[in-house]
Amino acid sequence: MGQRKDQVEPVWEQRLNGKVAFITGGGSGIGRATALLMARHGAKVGFVGRTMEELEEVQKEIESNGGQALAVVADISAPEEIEAAIAQTAKKWGRLDIVFANAGINGVLAPIEDMQVSDWEQVMSINLKGTFLTVKYAIPFLKEHGGSVIITSSINGNRVFSNFGFSAYSTTKAGQVAFMKMAALELAQFKIRVNAICPGAIQTNIDENTKKTPELEEIRIPIEYPEGSQPLEEGPGSAMQVAQLALFLGSEESSHITGTDIYIDGAESLIRG
């Protein structure tokens, strides 16, 4: 039997020994999978989320496997909270090497005409401002030894524009890629690499913070796809598959890769783009 795509890989080599990683959205989904995987590969991992209950479960799992972890409740859109969480992580272990700006929401899905300004601003604040703040406050620590910044963007806003109601979300995801490229060039002189991951459909709980308005049906254009919209595996990818990509980008194996957006979607966006 082959390994399940959501299964944590066995550790043959600890690829992040001695490194310290900081992950946003570490309590569930892609963030949780990445925290567990990086810890298994020798990294000391600090991570933030909105509820301590989820974060503590991840911390206990890491520590039960012999790893080191630090869970901090923080709102990534609040400057003082994310700055303090990053500083706490760096202070605990004396350095910072990897930053995974992963947290985000879909938010309210609505036609542009009907979207509330407050709903637009919430998505901008968490997805785009949160990414900026995470990178901004990590830079002083990353400058000490160089390092890797990884941003979770999306196929939406970059290759795919047919998900109706996603105007706010897609705008933030396109903005993240532009920000990544600006940061990659600016920070290269400090040996800091910056890349973006662009997932397609992934089995996570992001739908829990998604609200579809009835008005969506008024703007939807019928689109037909071939049978199965993820040709490679005939279904959504797993959080662990994305975590494996983040592990690669955080390791020295990707030492000459920066300013790059990498698509991980089983060819979904090639059909839907």
C-alpha cells in the first residue's frame, strides 16, 4: 500500500536541525501540518493562532515526539500582538530562521456591488496586512543569520479568476505575490529568501470562516469542467502535501530559490485558468 497523502513522512534526515521556525495559523490545516513536519525535521517551532485550545494540541503532539514548540495566541492583523509573538519565539531559542506567513481567511463571498465595506476590510486586514506585519517584524531577526520567508498565497487571483464572490480574497492573494517579489529583491542582500506557495483546493477547515451571500447566484456564470477538477489525484490535495513544499523552501535544499510563486494544485489551475 502507498503512503496516504495526508500522512506525516518518516524522518530519514532532519533537514532543519538547529533552525527556528515561526508559523502563523499553526493551530489547524496547512499551518498545523507544517509545524508538525518541521518539528520532525529538527526545527524548534513557534506558532500562533486565535485559540489556545488548538495550539496546545499541536504543541503537545510536537513535544510528545521529542520536539520543541511554543504556542502563542495572537491576531496577525494586530501589530503589537504579532510583533510580540515573533520576538518571543526568537528570544526563546536565540534566533529565527524560517517564517511561514500562512494564516488567512476566505471571508464573505459576495458580488462587488453588494459586498459590505467592513467585510472587504476584514479580508484585507487579515490576509494582506497580516502578511506584511509578519514579514516586517521578522526581518530584524532574520538579518542575523539569513533565512527563508514563505507566504501562503493561492491559485485564486494569480491563475484562477472564475470563483465568483472571491474579489476580496483574490485581491489579497495577488497582492501577496507582488509583495513577495518586492521583498525577495529587497532582502536578498541579507541572505533572506522570500517565496510564495499557491495552493489549489486543499482539505482544510478554511470553509469555517467562509460566508456565501444569496446574491452570488445573480452573478454566477455557468462554467463546465472536465470530469474531476484536480487531474493529478482526482480530488483536493492535503495539508501535508503543502507542508512538504514549505519544508523544502525552508531548508537549504532551496538555497538558490527566491522571488518565486510555486503552484501546488494537481493541475487544477491549468483547467480553470
